Amino acid sequence: QIILWIRSTYPGMNIYWRLPTAMHIHRVQCFLASLVDACYQRTKYESRTRAKYLYDGQKALMQDMNVSSLDFFEATHLSAHHTVVNDGQHFSHEFNQYLMNHFYPSSEKK
């Protein structure tokens, strides 16, 4: 529905959807967290299978809706070491910038 709302509110605007990235539950060390139970609650549904399911569904939907996608799933699958410390889901700002610059370079020369 958000895509339909954006299209009706801002006709002619280009929409780019950032697809989900891979998750790396092995990077989370809840036994080191100050709130161990909260850490387990936050991460209990993180898995590669769930991330891939979400990725496949969003990718198919965006293709059906003719929306351009920013697709980093495979690159992030191989990049666990770039996740934020003790976080299996979020990648560092520097790595996100690297992905954007590598896969979608700016036309401007720096």
C-alpha cells in the first residue's frame, strides 16, 4: 500500500525499494549482553531462511509493481564480518556506503 500511496501522492517520482539483507545470527553473542533475556527475545526469529523468504517475497512484489530495487542480499550473505558488533542484522555505515558506491555508482566523479 505504501508504494500505491507514494505513486498517487507524488506522480512521476522514481521509487527505489531496498530489499532485505542477509541475517547473521552467529554474529550475536547474547551471553555477553548486559540484558541476556532481551537479547534472546530480540534475536529469536533471526534466521537465514526467514530473511530469504522476506527477500524473495519483496523482490517478486517489487517486480510485479515495476519498482526498481536496491538488491544487496547476496553481497551481505558473504559479509557477516561487516555487521555491527553483536548484531546479526545491521551492517556498518561504511559497508552500506561501500555497497551503494560499488553497485550503484554516482555519475559524479570525485
